[in-house]
Amino acid sequence: MEDLFRKIEANVGLGKDEVVRLLSVDTDSREYYRLLYLARKQSVRAFGKTGYVFAQIGINAEPCSINCKFCSMAAGHYALPEKWKKSIDEIAEGAKQLVADRANDIFLMTTADYPVADFIAVGKAVRGYIPPEIRFVANIGDFDLQTACLLKDAGFTGAYHIVRMREGIDTGAPVAQRVKTLDAIRDAGLELYYCVEPVGPEHSYDEIATEIFRAKDYRVEAMAVMRRTPVAGTPLFHYGAITTPELCKIAAVAHLVVNPTRSMNVHEVTEMSILAGVNQLYAEAGANPRDTDDNTENNRGYTVQTTRKLLENSGYIIDTLKKQIT
């Protein structure tokens, strides 16, 4: 393992087999803490003391035809108590509150079946309530280059999109379709937000490494790793979840391999992850595919204030906006 650590410190690129070796490190070993140290060291070099709070609003709670086996909103095993779609006014009020709470980036999330034209109309309306200093991010289903350009014209600065773990097996979305969307985001000049997710105990380190290298190939600036939250009633519930130390190890390796230039995140929020060089955390409101409460801010979702405090307690400085919504 020492040879890999020397390569990391010398900033020498690692091959997939070497990354799998790093992911295989025992979380109770000395090498594990060396790995966290190297990730933290890289974080200080790349990010300094700058931290970020990203905030997301789930704007609809409706059955989704993609039927992901881990999602509370899949049509085949819908687990939320209600079905609803937020109005533009409701979304705007939520965005205004996130601005007032000093979130850095604001995301709007939908299920895959949400009409694209409706989403673009929402984006155009809500963008007017968000100062230009705040990045505005779309988290929606698959789309083509034309739609990516329309999202950009509507005021979105980026998009969250990934190839999920066992895409096309545990989900109804083909890998090729997801990749086409990733390419459309890049080609339209939108910022791509990437995450290795949702990681469960059944996933091999080879599978995890594949997605880490996908993020590296796209040269993402905002990187993340997310463990799967077991949602009662979903087909993958019985697998359970990976441990927090395991999550932090995967984040450390992803951080070292991808080397994002703006931020590194672990989801859901865990304070321990900051030891792996994490400098960004999420606040969430509205519908959430990992929750059985259709307003996750009342259950699993963290607030902007809570995530700010966690980062600030770890020595990060969160940029504040000069302009506020009035």
C-alpha cells in the first residue's frame, strides 16, 4: 500500500486496479487513517478554508416510471403519504428562503416524468428570485442537447446527473441514455455535478471504481459520494447500508482520484466525512427519494443553518452573499 501512497503524494495518476486496492483498505487499519489524511491534505490544497452549502428543493412527489429499486417515489412501490406538485409561487418562496439562509447553490429536483417544458417555465420564474452569485442547478430525468441549451437559457448554471450504481438493473434507465445526458450537459456548457451513488453493501469495489473514473473523465468540479439509504418497502431495503467509516473511505478515494477543483461532498450529511476532505454539505426540502416523509425537512433533510454550523465548526468559511432577496 505504501507504493500507492507515494504515488498519491507525488500526484501520479492511479490505474483502476490501484484504486480498487485503495477502496479495499480495512477501515480499522492504519492505512485507513493515512488515506483520510491524504484526502484531507488534498482538500486543504484545493479548497483552502472555503466551504459550501448546497440546498435542494424536491418540487414534486409523484410516482416515477423509472422505478428505481431504492427510491421511495418509484411507481411500483410508492412510499410517500401524499402525491403533489409545488406551484411556481411555492417553489419561489422556498428558493427565497434558501437565499435568505445563505445557501451557495440552489437545486430544483423532480421525478423523471416531470414535463420538461413545465420545468423550464419554473426555472425561468424562480431564477428571478435568485441573485446571480448563486448557482442554479437542475436535477431532472434524462434529456438531450437541445433541452440542455434551453435549461441554460432559462438561467440554470449546471445540472446534477450521474450513471447510478447498477444502472439499468436496479433502475429503468439504460446506461447509454444516462451518458447521452452527461454529454449534453457538458456540450451545452452547463456545470456537471457528479456523485457515485447510491452505494450499498452489495456493490463491489470494481463497480465503485468505474463510477469514480467516469467522474474523472468528465473533469467535474463538484464531486460527491452517497450511500444508499434503506427505505422500507423498496426492493433493496434488505441489503441495509454501508457504515459511515466505509462511506468516508470511498469519499477519500474519490476525492484523491477525481481531484475536484471546487467541492467534495458526502451524502447524506455526516460530520465524520469532513475528515476525508469534504468541504460541502447539502440541505434539503420537499420530496426526497430517500425519505418516506414527503417534506424531508421535517425528517431526514438538514437545514442550511445546521449544515453551515457543521462546516464552520470544522474550520471552513462559508461565503456569504452581498445581495439578499427583499
